[in-house]
Amino acid sequence: MRRQILRVPTEAWLNQHITPEMLVQIEELPLRRDMLTLLAYVRDNKVVGTQSTGSMPLKAVREVTAHFVVPPVLEETIGEHTYRLRSEMDLWPLYFLRVLAEVGELLDIGSARRWRLTRSGEGFLNAPPALQISFLLGTWWYQVNWLIAYPFTGMGDAIPPMLTTITLAHLLTLPVERIVAFEPFADELIAKAGLRWTSQDTTFHRGALHGAVEFMIINILKHFGVLKVVFREEPLGMGTISKLDTFELTPLGNALLEALTFM
């Protein structure tokens, strides 16, 4: 996780570029609402990080995620085997929020000690929604190692140093609300940014890098309301598999990406 000083666009700038319709979208974003739920839970409850990793105890995981906009599945039975949650890190919707809150210094977290809401975290709870989502997106874009969203050894230990800059510039060239085919977009971005698959097994080299772009960029931006995505069904064995087909940049997304250039 990379740390640096994050400059958030002023409220005045956001007020000029975020329309009332966009503001309604921001207020309804599950990502923002779930972050508020997490921070309020830590403020109001005693959460002591686990001894080994400082993670949220499972009891707290169950309690806080039960109040998410879309509560995640914590237990699933497939055939005769039941898959149970083992740690906070197994639950991406919560783990993603925890990383944003920790790296963004909204929460003070440590092994075998109580999680605490920081002064910045208290301020975040009362900040205007547009500032909240802009801050969270900036935290992801500039301070977090994107590989947490695609943690495969073939990706190496860090993303290429210019990936964030090139990706932002590439996205800002896209026309708003126009359909963009994912695979050509991914191929161009991979080439421009120098994204590499370092594993000796290159059988699925192109597919692996497409997966990196999908999970580290497209899926993340979808949760921020920056992109709308469309999947297609393809045959796989006796069934089908969903594959990312197209996406489009939303008006809200264009404004939030422009805000990133000021950070």
C-alpha cells in the first residue's frame, strides 16, 4: 500500500461540476453508504483487531455486513461441502472498504488492539457526499496497490509505475455515454502501460492481463459509479460463463475522473 499526501478537490469545484442528478447517484452509491456503515460501527462498537493481522473479528464482520446495502453471502453450500467465512480478507466488499479506510487514515487499525475512528474519519462522516466519494476514489487511485484486487503471483509485486497516470489519461479520452468494447480497450491499455504477466506459464497470458484490467480498473470504477458495464454469456462445459463485453463512461464518472487530475 502506497502512502502520499492526497489533495482533494475543493467543495466549490465539485459544486460546479457535480449536477443535482449526479449528486443523487453519489448519495445512493452502495460503496459510499457501506463505508458510512463501517465507520459508524467502529465508532459505536468495540472492535479489537485479530492477533495475527489486525483484521476485524468474525462476530463484528457478521454484524457490520448485515447492514450493508447488499449484505454479502457469508456461507455457501455447494454439493456436500459448505464454504464458511474464515476472515475479513475472504470477504471482498468489506476488505475493500477496510483498505480504503485504513490507507485513507479514516480508521486506526492494529494487531490485538482496538480499531478507532480517526479525526479524519469523524470528519468524513459529516462531509458532503461528493467530497466523500471523491476522497475514496483518490485514495484508491493514488495510495493503494491495485494488486489487492487481483492478487496473482504472475502480476509481480507492484503495478507499473505509470499505470495510474496512463489509465486516467486513457479513460478521459473516452466519449461519455458511448459503448466501448472491453477487449480492444484492455489490449491498448496493457500495451501503453507496460502491464506484464511475469509467470513462466504464459498459456493464459492475454486472458490473465485482461483479468487484471477488469478487476483492478473496470470493476472498481463500476462501484464508484464511474462506469456502467455489460456482460455476455459464453458456453463453458455444460453451462455458461459471464464475460465482460462492453462498458461506458457515465457523466458522473467523467466528473470524478477529472477531479482525480487535481489530486
